[in-house]
Amino acid sequence: MSASLPQVLESVSTLSLIAGQRVGSGASFAVRDRYSGETIAQVDQTSREHIRQAVAVARRHVKQAPDGYKRSRILRKAAEIIQARRQRFIDIMVLEAGFTAAESSGEIDRGLDTLEISAEEAKRICGEMIPMDGNPGQKDRIAFTLRTPVGVVCAITPFNAPFNALLHKIAPAIAAGNAVILKPSGYTPLTASLICDVLLEAGWPAELISLVHGEGAEAGEWLLDEQGIDFYTFTGSTRVGRIIQQKAGSRRTQLELGSIACTVICDDADLDMALPRILRATFRKAGQVCTSIQRLYVAQSRVEEVAARLEQATRALKSGDPRQAGTDVGPMIAEKEAMRAQAWVLEAVAQGARLVTGGQREGSVLEPTILADVRPGMKVVDQEIFAPVVTLMPFQTVSEVIDSINATPYGLAAGVFTNDVNTAFYMARHLRVGGLHVNETSSSRNDGMPYGGVKDSGYGFEGPKYAIRDMTDEKVVTFSLSTPA
């Protein structure tokens, strides 16, 4: 931490932000230090009336959004301000998200890329020409499409990426010229508050951004009741995603939901390349990433070597207080979640799994854990654990792996380590996932690429260019022409 706790927290407003004004409802909820459990802030519980006001103001002013050039400048200015306040953001994420300083810094680096890409895309939002003369009798017609803002975008964001996941939703919305109503996780509202202040300082109109706080489902349900919202973008559980989809009705949504992320090590894999990537993808952010490796499929011929090397590397990781230098794995978002994950591990061991390493818990910190000899029917295999726990699953054939991955209800991302191009393409064609990363893990992501899933992992894409497509309406314009006199 660069400053004392009071100094860091004094820089963050804990009030709701409604059309540029900080307001309070009189009710609040506690935000806690993820490692110590200490209350670090009391944050306003936004009232239903304030939510209605936010939506009403956004609807009245959405057509006054700046043009694409100005939107691009605002997003770039926001990136400059964030860079100047980088340490403040790091300190807040260490506290409310439980990230290590390195994880927080990486989150900021990626978020700045997201802002930069969104700023670029704001300048080139356009439709396309339509070849009308490809149809009979249409040679004197010209047609093209225009893209216009969808209107009011509601972004509901998760605790596990309180900076970059948030920007992946609101930066494209702003780039497209929409009004934004933001509802961050009740676990991590302070980072969102800082970002909103930055956007206002950078020049985004106050009427076009509101920040709604809430612990639990109430605020989200009120937002879903507001028919003045045109588009919902959500990252979170499949259960909540289904509720949003149902209540949104004909309004558009983008949903990034649950996952049981899988990575495959084939018999020809380069382990010197694969294992460091696998270690990081499994245990970063205490395994609380949708694409954190939960199932590690290993070719039977490489199982002993992979298990031994991965165990050694995992035992070398230091878990504990994220404020301490050298900590690799910090706390989970709440002690109850660490208790749940540990209970799943112990249940699997009781059912015959072998604990290779880890499994111990202190408060909200669960040691990085490897399980072997697992089987279907165990929660650690069949349900999303969202914790620093990986299961080793030997296999004989690639087809066997594909069938196993496709049998899960999810399909967000997968990774495969192989030097065989035929294996890579076969998996790309036959896996039902939103993305396959060859010689990378399931957790590989470039912030400019499309990112989304299939099946119970949701639909629609993040990635600024692709999100902007969803956050704009496409309109066909035709001209019937004649020869001038």
C-alpha cells in the first residue's frame, strides 16, 4: 500500500452518482477488506427513486451525446487521468477485491488498453454498402446502413475484474454514443466510483452517466423493471443471467455467464511453455476468473511429469495478505466462498480424490490446490468452483476430451497445448466453446478480440469493436435514382 488506509479511502466517494450528482438514500452497506474482514467503507444503497431518476435523465439527454471525435478524446483523456492516479486504483483494488499489487497493476494495464481501443473504435463506427444491383430491376438504387446508438445501456459488473470488466462494458457504450447506468458488484463498488469520477473529469456529460450501488439483488431487480433502459450487459452467474434475459424481454442483452474452464495438454506439448502459463491461469485472482483452469486434461503419457512439476511450482507459491510483497495468491472475495470451496475439496477427497497439494484455509485465503484421481459426479469436476483449485484429468484420445468438455453445460473458452496442427484444427471445429486458444490456456485474452460464450456461458461478445456492434442499431437507407435532365 502506498498510503495509509484513511488516506486511500478519503479519495473515494461512497455515495450514488445520479446524473452527475452525488446523492444518498440514507441506507448503506458495508464494504470489507477481503483479507482482514474489516469494514473499510459504508456505501450508499441506491434507492428505487434515484434509479428512476437516473433512467429518466438519461433518456431525456441521450441524443445530446458528443460526436465520435469528442467521444474518442474523452476516452483517451480518461486513460491519461487513470494513469496519473494509478496507485490510488491499485490500493483500492487490493483492499476491496483482495488482489495482489501485481494483479491490480495488470488489471489497470488491460483496462487502459480497453479505453484506447474503444477510443479508436469511436471514430470509425459505420455501416456498409449494400449491392442493390445484384437483384433484378435494382440497378438505379443505392443502399447502405447506418449505425446509431441504442440509447440507454445498463452495465452490471462483477467483483473479479472491477476495473477492466467494467471498462469493457462502459467504454464501448460511451464510444457508441449511449447513456450509461452502471451497477457494480456490491463487493467492489469503490473502484467503480473512482472510474465514474474520472469519466466526468474527462468531459463525459453528467446527464449520461449514473452509478447505482446495491448489496444483493434488489437494485438489479429495480433496474430490470425500468423500461427506459434499452440494453443490458452483464457478467455473473448463469442463474442471474437467465433472470435478466427473461425480464429484459425484447430488449437486447449481452451476457457473460458461468464456466467450467478446461485446458488440454497433449502428449507432444512443450511443458516449458505450458506449465508457467497454466500456473498463472489457474491461481491468479485466487482462481476467481470465469476462465481459470478447473479441469486440466493431461495426455496419459505426460501425467506423472505434469503432476510432479505442477505440484512443485504450486508449493512454491505464497498465499496470504495481498498487501505483503511476494504474495502470489490473495484472499477469495468472502470467507464463506473459501469455506464452500474447501468443503468441495474435502468432499472430493472423501469420495476418492487425491489431494496433491493445498486444501488448507485460513480465513478467506484458500491455499492453491491440486486434485488428482477425480471423476464425474464430484462437485469439483461438475460445478464451477471459482476458487484456486484445479483437477488433473488423464486422457487417451482427443475425441474423448472433446466429448467430456462438450458434455458440460458451459462453453466459454478452452486452451490446448500441442504442436500438431491437425489436433488444433480438429478441436477448433468440434469444441462447443466461444474461444479456443492454441498453445495458450483457457484464460488467454486480448482485450481487442471478441470474447463470449455459448450454451450456459451466455451470448454476445465483449471486445470494444464487437460490443459496439451490439450497442448500436443498424438502419438501412435506400435511394432510388434517375438520370438527371
